[in-house]
Amino acid sequence: MKRVLCPKCDNYITFDETKYKEGQSLVFVCEHCKKQFGIRIGKSRLRATRKEENSEEMIEQNSLGSVIVIENVFGFKQILSLHEGDNIIGRRCQGTDIDAPIETSDMSMDRKHCIINVKRGRQSEIFYTLRDNQSLTGTFLMNEILRDKDRVHLEDGAVITLGATSLILRAVQKKEKR
């Protein structure tokens, strides 16, 4: 099964690509917004999608860790890499510029829900800090809600809840000294 994204409302439409030949054009009508759009079956010349870019192999090469979005009724499992500095995390929406967009239909997650700051220490150790970004439903760490000015230190495996979606922090594995 293959998924295509509606260009108007960002809703996914699923279809069986094995029933069509390469080069064939298909027309879809989005169930949510009634937008009609077409695609052509075949190999894309465009760059890889965000999910393909963030494959687990590439995340392992990233030295600053990642956030895993737990698979739920809103979407598929996603792995989002983190970079040094502030990582703005929220619901993916056209026109919203964020560092870690989560593809979901969970409307209880804000577009810019929370921020994970990644910082290097003096001995190159990496620290993770979580704060809420004035979200409507709040940001929860291990089932405890963060207050407006809270800055909470995160450890590997920390469970963060944004609306009805949960994330798991995967910190960089510390290298053993020889």
C-alpha cells in the first residue's frame, strides 16, 4: 500500500500501487476537503521525503540523538533527528516552519508545541532540556505536566506527551573510554 498527501489539507490517501503500471496517471479526490489532484506512478526525481531522510540508519549517524513518535491511531511511527540548540517540535502543517514536524491528525497537538534544547558540555557530553512552548494542552514528561517556566533535564528513554501523541527521547549513547 502507498500513501499520497493531499496538497490542500495534508490528509493521507492510501491506495494499492501494485494495480497500476509505471507512468500511469491517477486522479484522487480527498475525503476531507474534496480537493481533486493527480499523480503519476513511477520513480520520483524529487528528493527523498522527510520520513525516508530520517531512516534509522541515518539517525544512528546523527551524534545528537532523536525523538521517536510512537505509532498510534493518528499516524505511523516516525523518527525525528535532533540538532544542537533549540528543536521546535509540533504538528506538521503547511506554512509552519519547525525543526521536528510530526505528521499527525492529532488536533490536540499545537503546531509549535514544545522545545527540546540540545547542548554540549565541557567534556563533550550532551544535555537535553525540555520546555513547553505555551501550548494549549500542555507538555507532559513522564505523566507530569510542565508549568510555563519549567525547564526539565531529559534522560534517554524519557516519555514526552504532546496532546494525544507520545514521544520517546533516544539520547546519544555514551562512548566508553579505553
